[in-house]
Amino acid sequence: MGRLLLISDDLARTVRLARSLGPDRLCTVQDLHDDAVPSAQPDLIVGDVAVLTADAIARL
């Protein structure tokens, strides 16, 4: 399976989502408001944003 990057504004919810995908899925959870760049190249990026604002869209 490929590496999955989940970008979120609600880390607790997204960590639960990552856990529910199973132990074999390689997931990284990134805070939407964190300026750090993820270290690994993902195969798929999923945005899990609860409050969709202009700032959130720009950050995605």
C-alpha cells in the first residue's frame, strides 16, 4: 500500500481516522496550520478540514 498524507485542522479526529484505516496503512497526519513540510513523499494526499475558510483553502 502507498503512503497516505492526511492534512487536517482537527488532529484528534484525523488521528482516529488514520487508526481506523488499519495497521497496514502508512499514514502521516499533518496539521493544516503547521508550516513544516512533511518529510516523506506521499502517494495520496487527503484534506480533512472541518472549518473551510479562505485561509484553509490557501494552505491546502
